[in-house]
Amino acid sequence: MICIGFILAVFMALIQSALFPSISLFAFAPFIALACIYTPFRIAIWLAVLAGFCNDLVSSDFLGIHAVSAALVCTLVHRFRLGIFKDLPLQLCFYSALISVFTIIFELTILFLFDSRISIAGKSLFLDFVEMPLINAGYAFFWFVGPLLLWEWAISQWKRWRAQANATS
């Protein structure tokens, strides 16, 4: 499931500027959410760094900013995974929105410390802290929950078919 989530996130990171030119999604937020929910802390950190590095490759920011930010976010939100139920698809959306909020906080802080050309405006803060997490939650629902539920259904059907084939032979 983690591998499929990574493939979906990489695909969206590569095509998001063509599909959504006016919206900048954090394409790896649902992947980091999956990594935090389904893997132990050490593995989740490495997967978050990998996601951040992949995001660094497709962005125009300094190399390493997204990787550091993703590692910090994963460190912070991994403890909240205990309240997330793996069976409920909407939990991935809410967790992705939470990751998106903390990613924005860390990236703004890092960019403010190391890059003097960013400007912060009231409208920008509203968009960053309210609209973008909601858009990322919707993106997680449509781009991740559907394919992952389909994948789990296909695996269960394959196991059922395999059990029936073994029972008849």
C-alpha cells in the first residue's frame, strides 16, 4: 500500500502543474500520512525524507528545504497516528490536512530563515492555512482513497479466488 501511495504521489507531483496550474498541492502529504499510519517511526522518517527530496526535485526552492520540512513534520505528526483509525478512509484526508498545515508552518519558517525574498501577506496566510489544507484533503480523498480502496478490494478478491481454487483442487 505504501508503494502504491508513493507512485500516486510521484505521478501527481509530476503532472500537477499541467492539471492545476493555479494550485500548488503538496502532492506527498497523503503519502507521508500513509507512512506515519502504517510504518514505525524510523521508517516513516526515511519515507518522509524521500518524499521531501522528490518534492525538492520538482520545485524551484533550495535543494533540501522540502526534505528537512517533511522530516520535521513526520517527527511531529507521527505521534498523532494513534487517534487515526486505519479502516476509515476519511481519516487519511484529515491527517493529510494536518500534515499540510504543519508543512506550511515549517516551510515558511525555513524559507524565512534562509531566503530573504519571501513576503507574507494576510491573503496568503489565509490561503496557506485554510484553503490549501482543505484542497490537500480533497486531493487525498480523490487521488488516494479511491485507488487504495480499489487495491485492497482487488487483493481480497484475489485471495478469495485463490482459496476457492485451492479448495476445488
